[in-house]
Amino acid sequence: MKIFKYLWISVLLASTSCSDDYFDVNGSETAPTTTSLAPQYRIQGAIENTTGTAQYRGMREVLGIVQYGSQNVADYYSETWSSFLTTGRYFLWQNAYVYALPNTADLIVLGEAYDSPNFVAVGKILRAYILGMTTDQYGDIVIGDTYDGKSSMNITPKFVTQEEAYKTILQLLDEAILHLDEESAIGLNQEGGDVLYNGNQENWKKFAYSLKARYLNHLSKKTSGEMAYNPDAIIEACNNAIDSNELNAQKNYGGGEAENDNQPFSANGYGSSRMDFFSDFFVKLLKNPLNLTIPTQDPRLEIIVPEAVNGGYQGVVIGRGLAGESPDDYSLGNGGFYTSASSPTYMITYSEVKFISAEAKFRKGDKAGAYADFKEGVRADLEKLMVPADQISDYMTMLDMEVGEENLGLSHIFVQKYIANVLNPETWVDMRRMDYSDAIYHGLKRPENVNLDIFPNEDDWIQAMMYEYNEEDRNYENMPDNNPYVRLTTPLWWNTAE
């Protein structure tokens, strides 16, 4: 079913005579927005729409770019950057603007109406998160003309540049941090809706600082002006950010009968068809993450990747599919640590914060500090995956022997961050910032059967996503150039060196 942005919301807001169950967004991640409920009944729906609709869809189509998972058939469009991907049949835009952002807008409005600034803060944090994912996939986006919970709909909204979007994102996070210090008439978890932090304001602040560090870190190619890369600001944000695995921002699933109670990329999830197998690149990387002459297998391999029916761990080459081979020879994409029914969706984790800090310190020239953060990021991820203590100790010893402070490079940081951020769209940001370098991500190659019409050269990689066709049909006068030869190949603002 096609649901059209803005128009759908207008109809929805005129339909308040529907049943209470239909509008119970605290119990459903796909229920629509409404301002008829107090904020404590809206927070869970806002969180679940952020992860279960926006983040999931933001990851689904880029699986073949970041190469975590692979299809069982050759020439699948999202793996070869063709077909629907070149005609705007890609729906993060819809999921962000129809489902996710309206819930954050209502949470802000309701927080203000009920003298509860903590809900305003959560609305702004989630809004910053969604806008960040959206601009990082498209570039220029709509912000000021989106549904705001107060104004009438605008079906021809204006776009802002990605630079302006980033300023708004950082402003939202700064404002949210201040709101979380204010007194609220209603507690964040009064009705059990705060499924991230159970009403703990300090933990929400750490989440906000973590996101601030992430978005500031994206500016690594910017060297001048108001938005220049500032490692000290990144490090400061990291120092106030998530500081343990217990505070990881994650949406948990129960693995129950309801489809939306299952991890989207699990066998029973609504995105399972995109995760048929783990990829050849990812499996090989886990078999030798430090790129050693004598390969040393990562202890996370057997936790993340299921063993093939016929034994061993083998991934499918992106774009090739099974090519007539038996699926029993390959590792299924469903059933590992990140792809089981009750696997969480991770928004941002302690390990990512430490890798962000490590990168900032490395770029600043503080190799000792960078290596300490790098090691802590690795340790945090090993502990998150519940690797046995003796294996963690052995792995950390190996890092000291094979890497060490003097030999630490960006490749070490980014490979470990890639392993720690499985199924997080943040990985695509990193790969583009690193220019898809196989010197950073050893063994990285373009998919087989890639669309040579738009990407004729070996060093041509996809840089952004097409705006959706329904936006182009309705709002072409305001929308940036959506020619696939331009949209898919033009680096985003933060990825353009100054």
C-alpha cells in the first residue's frame, strides 16, 4: 500500500473518531500520530517509530553497500545499485516523514502543553536522530516545513542544505540537554513508555551527548568555517556520553508472535528477506580483522554469524547470489547475535562512543589517548556480545602485540567500529568518509554485477540515495536534482573536502 507523505497525516488528523486502540501508539510501532493523548502515552510510539520504521528502513537498502548481509539471488537492485534504487522506490524518506518525525513533533508539543520539558527533550533527541539518518542518506532535506504538531500541512515543503540540517540537529541536541535539567510535571516513564532508559534523565543526556559526538565527527573533511572539524569538541561530547554497555541506546524485542515484537532482520521480522545470508566480505573480515599474515579469527565470528548447515562460516558475495550453489554451504543471515527474534536494534553504543573518541584523538595527534579509547571500544563490544572473559583477555593481548600505540592507524579504528556497528546505518557514513578505501576496510570490493551505466569505473561508489518518486511528483520545484546520474554519484556536503 502506498502512503503519501503529508497528505496521509492530514487525513489522519481528521480521523480522530477512530478507536482508541488504533491510536494507542504506546503499544504499536506502526500506529499513526495524534495529539489527543498526554505525552506519557506517546513516548514509546515515538521511540519505536524511530527504530522500527526509520532506522530499519535506513539500513535495509544499504545492506549491499556496507556489505553486512547478502541476497540469495544475483543482480538484486539494492546490491547492484540499479532498478528501484535509481527510480526513487526507496522508502526511508516516507518512513521518516510519515511515521517517525510526526511522533517526535507531537511529543514536543505535548511536553510543552503538559508542562513536561523532559518529553520535549526526548522529542528533540529522537528528532535529531531521525533527521541525522535522513540527511546522511539524502543530503539536503526538509526540516522547517515538516509536520510540527501545530501548523497545517504543507505538501510542497522547501529543502535546506545539509549544512543547515546539521546546525539544526546539533541545536536540537543542545536544547534537549538543557530541557533534561528542568522539572517535569509528568515523569518520562510514568506509564512505562520509556523503553530506552526507564525515565532516567541523566541517561537520556548521555544519549544526546553521544549523538552530538557522532554528528560532529562526521565533519572530518571540513577544515574551515563554523562547521569545521573540531576534535576537542568531539572529545568533550564523548566524555559526557554513554559510558557503559548498560547505557547503550537500544530498542529491545521480545521475539513474540507479533511481527513488530521481532528484530526486523530476524527470520520472523518484516525485513528478513533482505538478510538471506551474511556477506563474503563481512565473514572474511571476521576471520582476519587485523589483516595479519597468519589469519587470526575474531571470537565474535561464531556469535554474530550462524554456522552453515554443512559446517563452517561462509558468506555470499554481494551481487552474485548463490550462483547455483547450495544454500547449506553458506551462513544464514538470520539467527545470530544481531538477527535473532529477540536481538535489539542498537541506536548508538558505548563502543561506538569510544571509537569516535579514538578517531578524534588520533586526528589530533594524541596516539596514546587514541589507543586507550580504541582498546576500550573493542573491549566494550566483546563484552556486549558476551565473549568469554579468557577470550577477551587473549584478544586484548593480541591487540597490544599486533597493533600497539605506535602502529595504531585509522584502519584499526574503522574496522573494529564496523564490526561493532552491525546493521547500523552509521556504517555507511564511515565508509563514505573513508572513500570506500580497501586500505581502511581490507578486502572491500564493489558488488558484482554493479550498475555500470551509472558507475562505470572501479572506483565509482554510490554516494547518496534518490529522493522518493512521490516527493518528486508533488514537490519537484523545491527538490534538488534527482537525476540518478547526479544523485547517486555526488558526495554529500560533509564528504566534500575543503
